[in-house]
Amino acid sequence: MTRNPRKGQSLVETALILAAFLGLLLGMISIGGALFARQTLSDRVQQAARWGAVNTYDPAAIRNVVLFGTATPEPTERAFLGLDASAVEVGNPGCPGPQCRVSVAIPSQGVHCVQPVESAPTGDVPAKP
């Protein structure tokens, strides 16, 4: 009786290709999740800076916009990605004055946004209708 030396070859090839394919697929899912989280953080930082520029400057409320998506979160809400309030830096460089800005950053994630503060119209300049 002679043995076929090629018996089982397709099973080995399939196993090797399947392992490589699954590794590639899991890597793509992992990178996609990381990119989604970073983009969401970037968007929240931009929204918080805009909120702080339009509303009265309140660092705690601006942090809440980053962490919870709203300035007044429910007490039972959890922060996005488990972030801590100390991870979010809020500042207002140039205030008071014409160069007043609201700066929001998450340094550990490399996310930063600066928005100019909208000033109320003065008596010298006519307000737009």
C-alpha cells in the first residue's frame, strides 16, 4: 500500500491562510475602534470649546461637555471612555480682551481645540438685524 504524500495539504494551506486572514481582520477592527474613539474625542473637544465660546465661561460645564456630551449630566452617567475630569484641560487665554479664546485639550490623547469667544455687540457698533 502506498501513501499519498499530498494528503492533507489543502487543510494545512487553509489553516495558514485562515490564520493570516483572521489576524488581518482583527487588526482592522482594532484600528477602526481606536480611530473611532479618537475622532469622537476630537469632536467632543471641538463641541466643548464652541460651547464655552458661545456661553458664559464655566470650566466645569465645558469639561462635562467633553466627558458626558452635555453641560449638565445626570449623576449616574459615566464619562466617555472612562475619562477622568483631570484628563481634560480647559483655559481661556487672552481673557479679558479682544484676543479672548476658549481652549480645550486632552493632552494624553493629543486632542486640542481653541475657539474665539463671541463678544456681545457694544453701543458703538450697530447690531446686525
